[in-house]
Amino acid sequence: MNHVIIVESPAKAKTLKKFLGAKYDIKASMGHIRDLPKKEIGIDTEHDFEPTYEISTDKKKIVKELNELVHKHGDTMVWLASDEDREGESIAWHLAHALKLKKGEYKRIAFHEITKPAVLAALENPRELDINLIHAQQARRVLDRLVGYKLSPLLWTKIRGGLSAGRVQSVAVRLIVDREREILAFKPEEYWNIGADLKAKKGEFQVDLAKIGDKKAEVKNKAQADKILIDLEKAKYTVADLVKKDSKREPTAPFITSSLQQEASRKLGFSVKQTMVIAQQLYEGVALGKEHTGLITYMRTDSYNLSQEFLKEVPKVIKDMYGADYVLSTPRVYTKKMKGAQEAHEAIRPTDPAKTPASVKEHLEPAQYKLYKLIWERTIACQMVAATMDLTTVTVDSGNGYTLTAKGQVIKFPGFMKAYVEGTDHPDEALADKESILPPLTVGEVCDLIKINSEQKFTQPPARYTEAMLVKKMESEGIGRPSTYAPTISTIITRGYVEKKPDKKLYPMEIGTIVNDFLMEHFPAIVDLKFTAHMEARLDNIAEGEEKWVPVIREFYTPFEKTIEEKKKSIKKGDSITEKTDEICNLCGSPMMVKLGKNGKFLSCSAYPKCKNAKPLLTEAGKEEEAKLQEEFKNEKCDKCGSPMIIRNGRFGKFLACSKYPECKTTRPLTHPLKVKCPKCGGALVEKRTRKAKIFYGCSNYPKCDFATWSKPIDDPCPVCGGLQVQAKKDLIKCEKCGKETIVEAKEGADETEE
């Protein structure tokens, strides 16, 4: 009998081939081979939402090759070895249908790790396709298609073409928009931190103001602070109480998908998508010299479970690496995280704890090594003994109505912290892990004042979401599942609803806010957090066989379709985006209105299409800049007709255009002359841009003079030949004429990394 194993990816196929040799033909389907059609809804809403699947255009060749391989011999067993989750089960089911496999001609196998023992064990224990998992995945796909194909066209007709809405993505956008509005509405409140540096008999220490009389200290203004400072200057400081206690700190659980994404963002700076791509590589297998194996278990999971085999191997590794004192007497077990978590699955862990990060480093790419090290350390730490520490709390009485406190922490035994300490989204929290040692003190001891410390502060608005924080929020609200976090975030950024700025925070874009407000007003259920979480729970019920998928879809779709039809009639195009303004059109005198274009809101003449005047919608700062530019270029005349030139905004920035447009279509770049003269003709050099918006510097007399350079000219002639000097690199000036190079020292504190 011939044996064919079908997996999703070439990397996974390559790893399996190393284990199984020539006995099996191992092929990759490259993910899903069938899906709903791209150009139509593909769901029969009148007959139990029956989906119509078709082989994807880019997969027809693969399916043809698989068919030939499977059916060229009469006696072939097909092993469907896609991943062990709903998505993987669905891929296996689609393969069975596309290849027209009958019962008995295929077997379903799955493994949580791609190692030789795990693969051989899976081949010895095949199972049937899990129809509940298949139905749960199908329900999600149908539900998302219904929302997308019904709601997106409404956005096209009522707001702007090219927009989209989604059951999970729209909720993610709402979270970001809501947070931005919280920040904008936030009113900071003043408060003061007050403390003192004290000197005891055997050392110095710091205390913070904790109570004023019997009440918690809340200092809200400078007047209060000044009074307290005067009182504390006169105070007599006595140690009133000293509390010492032993404390234990337990390690955090091994990684699941969401916690890996969050920690990789905090500690490694990886995006959610980047984390999942690298984790996939580690899971599917890498070459370790002559060995080719998977280094981690499956990375889409919400289970904290660890296999018994793994737990048996870990103590030896811990003993060898850290010593016998760090080994647990019995394994530490973490309970199921949430409803829907599959305990047959495992947490994300190394496939072999003996493969330390150092031992595999030379075989991995830098990013692979960093992520593997993170996973290895977290998993090892979760099976190490707790950290023990001395916690000391000192209470100091001022003698005139103020109580001050200090807390000290000394780690007696680091335990798991020797291997790993979890990161935090808030840098201040990390200070808790640092040791602050107090000097020996006794109750009744009088301390001398060294100095008073006071600092004015203001309450801060809630932080904007990072990718990691958004994943954490979505997980806590029950929105989405392990496989959806990365594609959801990627989608809302790619579609321009959200922008990820250099500070790694997520900011709502104007169009994202407009679409969110439209959905909030007309389809509140779609962006309701509880509704979305409830739907996820029902999909989990389908996966567990507790509900049938068709009634779940029907319960959602019936009122949804009714609302769609109502809104088609009741909402007028532009209701959500057109706004009146007090500005008057400078060409025809009609009022200007705010409209929405593909690049966001802009001002358009209300007399359109008779008057086609349009210009950017500017902030106050933008209006000031525009006024300065208008003043600077107010005397510019058209070369062809002599009419005034006006400033317009195009895809490559601002430019000068004839005010007689469309009768006269003359345009000129909006150029600011530099102080440097053109070395060829003596004209002014100006900054210019290519069609791809790349900056260069050219002569203002173009096309009469064609001098141009990519490097920024310097307003100092070459000391050798008097030629033009340019900034060739951040720390290098070069003469364009004789080639002389001058090294420029970086300013103190500057970033010396070359761009």
C-alpha cells in the first residue's frame, strides 16, 4: 500500500520527511485549498446557510498534483496531518472532499509537536475527522462572510467605496477609538508626592508620606504641599512600627498564544504577526546540524497543560542548569484557562527541554533564537521552586500629625527568578522586582532628617493600546480566539483604520473613527463587546457538540438582515460625513463643506460640480502654515496665462497651480530655496521630490540647468577647491567637486547609529 501524508506547509513536510524517510510521500497543501467564492456571497441563506466552496485559483495546480499522486495507484492511504485545531480540522475536511476520498481511504492524524516520537505515535493512533470542530470553523466562516458581504456594501454606498466591516475587526477598532476619546476627554489633576531622606543609627533610608492624621495622604496643590513641608522640617522622626515577614512569589504559567504575543512585544519588541510567523518556523522544524526537528509545540493554543513526558524531563535540566535546590518535589500544575480551552492540547513549550537556547543558537536566525529563548526560559521557570524574600515595612511618626512609611525587599532565594521574570506593560511596576534594602532599625529609634523630597505630578490619561495590550484586552473580553488575534490586528492596520506609530502605540485613523461611529449608531450589536464575546462562546459550544451551527447562525442573521434592509432606505449618502462650515469658496463664493475622500476629510465647494474647488481640511496649526505659504508665494504668476498661482495639495504634497484651472493646467513645484548656490549656473538650489516622494536637491533654473544631487548641500564651500559640499552621511561631509571627505563628530547624547 502507498502512503501519502498531506500537511499545510513545505517546512512541516520537510521535517516529517527527515523522520519518516521514503516510506511516505509527504506533500504540502499550502494551507486551505477550498474557500467561499471571492466574487459572490456563496451562502444559501434560504436553505440552512449551505455554503458553496470552490478550489481557490492559486491552489488548482496543487490539487491537481495531489489528485494524481493519490489516485495513480489503486491502493493508497492518505494521512491528513494538518494542525490540531479548528482551522486544521477544516483543512483536512476540505482535502478529503476536494480529493474525493471515501471513508477508509484516509485517516486523520494530528500532533502537538513535530518530533519523531510524536509523529510516530500519531501514525499509530489515527482518528476520525471531528465534525464538531469542522462545524465550528464553518460557522465562523459563514458568520464572518455574512457580516462582511452584507455590511461592507452598505458602507460603500453610505460613506465611501473600498471600506469593510468585520465581526471581530470592528470591535478591535472600537476599542482603539474609545481609548483615544478617553485620552482626549481626560482632564489631568494635580497631586504632590512628598517624602523624606532619613538617617538612622546604622544607615540612611527614604520614607514616603502615607497619612495625614488618620486619613490617607492626598496632597492636591502647592499650598497644601508647602504647609506640609514646613511641618516636616520641624518634625521629630521616630520609628513607630517595624513589620517583617517572609513572602513567596510563584512563577507565571507557561505560554499560551496571547501571553506569548504580549511578552514577545514587551521584551523583544516583536509585532503580534512577527511573533506568530517566527513561532510557526520553530514549530514546523529547523535544521540542527544533522538533525531536523520542531523546537516548540503548537503555537495556537489556550491551554496551560504540559505533558507528563515533558514534566518528567524538566527536573534533570533544572538540576543540571541551576542546582538541586531549584527542583520542585512534584510538578506544578496550571488549571484550564477558560471555557473552550482544550486540555488535550498543551501550552507552548520546548519540545525537548535539554535543547537549551545556548545549544541551538548557532543554528537559528537571531529572531528565532530570541523567541525560542523566551519560550524555553518561561517554561523552565514555571517548574522551578518559588522565590522567597524578606519584606519589611517601616512606619515613621513625625510627632506632629504625619505618618511616613518605607518598604524594603530582600530576595533570600531567587528560585524561578534565576531563569525568568515576566515583563510588564507599565515600567513603574518593574520597580517592584528591584531590591530596596533598609538599614537595621529598631522601634522607638529617633532618626535625623537629611532632606525633604517633594514633587509636583499630574494624573495621566489611560495609555494607548500597543499590540500586546490590545491582545490582552481582547482576550479578557472574550473577543476572538488564539488564531484570530494576529490577523485581526494586521487587517485593521492594513486597511488604514488604525495606524501603528514609531512609539508602537495604535492610533485610530480618521476613516476608522468614521466607520466606527457609523456602526455604533446603526449596528450597535456588531461592535458590542458582550455580543461579540457571547458569539465566541457559542462557537465554542458548537466545537464541543453542545449546539448545532445552523440555529446559531439563523438567530444572528434574521434580525441582522432586516436591519440591513431598513438602513439601505433610511440612511442617506453623506449623512455620516458631510458637514457644513463657515468657510467660503475663494473661486465662486459658495459655502465650503466637509466631505470624505480616499485620503480622509477635505473641504469641497457646495456648488460642485459647477465649481470643483477643493482643499485640505486643516488644523489650526495647519491653517497657520497655509497662511505663511500663501504670503510667501502670493506674487507667483502663471508662466502661460499670467494668472495668480495658488497652493494646492496633491498625492506628493503641496504644489503651485494656476487659479484658472481647468482652463489653464499649469503647475509648478512648491520649492523653498536653500542658502546654497548652484555650482553649475549660480542659481538657487531647492529641495524637490520624485514621483515616489523621495527627496533630492536641484537647481531652481531647471530645465535650463540640470544640476541635481541626492545629498543635502552644505552652506560651506570646500576649503580645498571651493566646490559644493554635501552631507554624504550623518557623520560625513563630502565635496562634490574634488571628493574631499570630512568626518563630523556626533553631538553628545546623539544617536550614533548610521541611518
